[in-house]
Amino acid sequence: MANWYSESSPLERRTFWASFGGWALDALDVQMFSLAIPALIATFHITKAEAGLLGSITLFFGAIGGWVGGALGDRFGRVRALQITIATFAVATFASAFAMSYGQLVALKAIQGLGFGAEWACGAVLMAEIIRPEHRGTALGAVQSAWAVGWGTAVVLSAVVFTYAPAEIGWRILFALGLLPALLILYVRRGLKEPARADKVEARPPLLATVTGIFHADVLRSTLVGGLFGVGAHGGYAALTTFLPTFLREERHLSVLGSSAYLAVIIIAFFCGCVVSGYFSDRFGRRANVTLFAAACVATVLAYIFAPLSNTEMLVLGFPLGFFSAGIPASMAALFSELYPAGVRGTGVGFCYNFGRVVSAAFPFLVGFLADRIGLGPAIGIDAAFAYSLVLLAVMLLPETRGKVFEKEGAAARA
């Protein structure tokens, strides 16, 4: 699995670390919110449904940001768009630390969503176009594993901050640390090169035409089925992770440090799952890989939430839960990139990945809504299992794209 890195050129490696770092810092900013939910509920005197709405707002605007951000990359260049998006989500997260009302926090979470949705689209397509085809799935799976790094960092920071600072101050400290991703812009500006394109910037269609180009007849099927894939992937992840720390503390009665141990198992497993899924995607094909991980996700989520497990058994089952939930997002960048031509590749990847966020934005709210009626555990389990079932449906409708050679980008960009 590591051969791809040793065979990579200096430019491929620099692009990998820029994409990896951007996604890790993205995860740091986003996951700090889920870890701060109990403190936010206490500070602003809001319900679980209102707390879930904050997550939904971020996902909804992340979808818009991903679609438009991908189009900006198609129109003006991947590297320039990546710089702008990193700055957007970093500043918005930092500003959230100073929110004085629930309404202000809603507005800032919306801006954060615009930035982190666009960042993924720009970084994923940049990496897909720079890396050689035979390593595309493995490399992009490794990039996706950066989410576990950022997630784990957020858990560690949360455990430390909430141990030594009052809850009403701790969440503000966490969000203030969200300015750290802005430092990555310096690396992006100095180390990356724009992938070679056959068309000149001035010859490319206007931004609006680029945004709507993914609905042309030749790519419409990919757009519709890819969007369904995104709904299932993001819906399952959002339903599971947004309230998981709250579930562990309130229903399993674990302390902050205790719940962090359970999350640590899931996060380490998520990292491993991303790496293995990327390798399987190149070795066995995109469709077979997604089918395996999605089916296993349904089974493990239901067992984790509904089975009468002891705390120790939950700790053990946390590994397959994190491992299999990683395989789906780890496969999306390579698969979606291979569905579209260069002129709308960023737009298509951004739309398919982020359209799921438009619909999945309802999942955290629904979990919170159902939790007030049937309990938090059942609400998480039902929503997540349904979402992952949609992935199984979508993958049956998509073509196999493993090893696809892009039009002109790869060889010239790696030279």
C-alpha cells in the first residue's frame, strides 16, 4: 500500500500533503462543534433539536460551498480556489468563539460550511489530477484519512480544554483554535502547481455555465446517481457522529475522558479504514469496494446502537464501526473525479459530494427530533442505517471507473 508514495514525484507528494493538511484541519474545525454540543446547549439554553440544526446549517451551506467551490476551481484554477476556501472556514470558526447568541452562531456556522465544503472539492480534484491513475484510489483514500487526524486532534483538545476550563469558556477556546488552518495557506501558495489543462483560462465558459454544466445530457446520469451516493454517505456519517459524544455521555454515562477513549478507538479505526479502502479501490475496483464497506456499515451501526452491549464490548465494536464507516467517504474522491471531463470535473465532484450535504443536513436535526421521542440511541441507529442503505442502491447504478486516464493533466503536471 505504501508503494504509491515512494513512486510519487516531488510535486505529487507536495500536493498530497497540502490536501491531507487541508482536510485534517477541516475536520478539526468541524468536529470541535460536535464535541462542544453539551456546552452549547447549556450556554444558549437550546434544545437538542436546535443544537442539531447548527450541524444541519453547516452541512447545508457546505453543499453550496462545495458546488460553487468546485466550479471556481474549474474556472480559475484549483490552487487559487483552495487558498480562498481554507481562509474562509478558518476565519469563520475563529469568529464563532466570540458568538454572543444562538443566532450569531447560526450565521457563523453557515459561513464555515461554505468554506469547508469548497475546500474538499478543490483539494480532492487537485490531488486526483496530479496523481497517476494507478495510484489514484490509494492516494485519495490516504487524503481522506486526514479526517481522522483532525477528528482525533479535536477530541484531544476537547478533553484537555473541558478538563481544565469551565464549559461556558471551554467551547470558546476550542473554536478560537480554529484559526490554525490559515497557516496552511502559506504552504499552498509556495509548494503547489496548477494541473495542466488543454483549455486556456480565458477560453473557459463563464462561471454560471460551469456550475450548470454537470446537468448536460452526457453527464446527467453521473450527477443524479452521484448525488444519491452523497446523500447516503453524508447522511450516515452525520447521523452517527454529530450526537455520538452526547450519546456516550448522556446514555452510556461516560465522563468526558471516558467518552474520549471510546471515540479514540473509532477514530483510529476510521484512519485505518480510509487507507485500506483506498487500496481496495485500486486493487478490486470502485464498485466492489463501496459495496463491501456500505453493507458492513449497516450491520455494525445497528449492532453498536441496539445490541445490549457492555461498555467494554462497545469499546471493542467501536473499531469495526469506525473502520467500515471510513470506507465510503474514502472512495468518493477518486470515483467522482473519474465520472467527469476536465471542464466540469471540480463542479461535478463538488456537487456529488456536497449535494448529499443538502439532504443530509436534515439528519442531525432528525436525530435530535427523534431523540426527544424514542431516545438518542435508537434515533442515531435508524437514521444512520437508512442512509448507508442508499449508498448500496447508488453504487449499483454507477459504472466501474478504476484506472481511468484523464485527458491531459497527469503527465504534464507531474513533469
